[in-house]
Amino acid sequence: MSFHKTRQARTINAAAITALVCITGLSACGGGSDGGTPTPPPVTVPVAQAPSFTSQPQNQSVQAGHSVTFSAAASGTDPLSYQWSRNGVPIPGATTSAYTVAAAQSSDNAAVFSVTVRNAAGSADSAKAALTVTGTGLMTLAGAIAEKPGPDTPPAFDVMGGLSIDAAGNLFVAGGYNITSIDSAGTIRRLPVDPVCNTWAAGHDKAGNVYVSCWAAIYKVSPAGVVTTVAGTPVLPRSSGSIDGLAQDARFYAPKGIAADAAGNVFIADSLNHAIRRISPDGAVTTLAG
């Protein structure tokens, strides 16, 4: 073999060795500044964030029979799950960020609603929201369901005979030897009429005076609480009767209904006389019917 051919063969073998080294990943390929295998970038593992509320459920007020919705919002790593509770007891199926009471009833009044939100990192409890249901029908404003005869301080009543409401929304109740007033804030006070006279009815005139029937007499209670006798007399049995006349000369027999018109006339349902009586602004009593 000639010298030229031998040198060519050596050059080919050197190129083959270099290629083999590159294939096997050795430093002869020129990889890496330190002559080793390149280091892959680090892998970042996200940290789950526990839930926290961005908006809380609020107190709600609704009329009976209407729907009302409580809602909340929370942040944190998904997925988030919700569970609503009523008075601390989980509500089956209430597992979204809002809960609706479809038709609020009296039994829902004063109920407290809250929600718990959870994810893989933890849980959070919301603030508590109360529900007020209005217009729930018959409710006790004052007194008790029992008879307690005779004069007494609130809230005892006896043989209540009539109700009247003035322009300011104050309620007046006849019964229990008094007129009881209940204002819009629920404050109760008694307007005594006569210590031995059980009141039967109440009515208002345009000036705000309350007219009260008591045994066989009609009283007027001014807005300042001053009590005067309008007609008749409360003493029984000799004072009862059916007599028209002026002021205390007139006679009634268990008057149990009162109404007043815009002209200042007061109309009396004189029950045991089976008649409708009228008291004019000057105090004259006349029989209209019966």
C-alpha cells in the first residue's frame, strides 16, 4: 500500500471515531461548557391557596310567600366547593355560591344562614346572615293569651273590646279598664279611663282624639292624654238606658262600637239598645237607627 493511501485511511478512521464520540454524547462533541451533560431547568410546583371570602352573605328581609337569595363569593385554588347551613345544620343540595329560599314562611323568620367553602388547602366559614319574614299573619304585639281581670299595668288585658289607629300609626286598644296605646316602636302605655270601668271600644277623630266607650258612657282622650266624659255616665245599673239628650243627660246600654267622621260627629253602636247613636260636636246625642 502506498504512503498516500495509508494517510487517507487514517484520516477516514479519525472522522469515524469523532462521529462515534458525538453520537455517544461525549465531550468531543463540544457539549456543555464544563464538558458534561446540560442541566435541565427546575420544575416549579404550584402551592394551593386556601379559600377566603371576598363577599359575605347579608341579612335579608322579605314578605311571607316571596323568595329571597343569600350569596357569597370566595377566592382560592380551584376547585372550590360550597355548603350552606341553616341555624348551623347543613342544607341538603345547597352546594353553590348562592342559596334561595323559594317561598319564605313564618317558620323561616329569624333563621340564620351561613356557608362553608372548601378546597384541597383548607376551608373557611362565612359570616352569619339572618332572615326576617314580614306579613306572617297573626302575631302577638302585647299581652298574653289569658284573661287577667281588673286594672293592671301592661301587658295584661281583660275583655278587649275595640281597636283604633291614628294618623301616626299608633294603635289604641280598649279593654282592661284602660285604653292601651302601642306606638310604631312597640312602646306600650296605659291611658286610665275609670278605675271601675271596663272599656269596650275605641275610635279616632281627625284631631287625634280617642273616643272610648265604657259601660254606659263615652269618654274622649286627647292626644295629650287628658280624659273627659263626652256623653252618658259609667255608673251601672241605674245609668243605663236609651235616652237622647245633651252630654251626660243621654243614656247608653253597653256601647261597643265607635267611629268618627270628618265633621266631628261620633257614631256609637249601642249594642244592648240595638241602635246606632250619634254624638254631634256640641255633645247632643240622637238616635239614627234602631
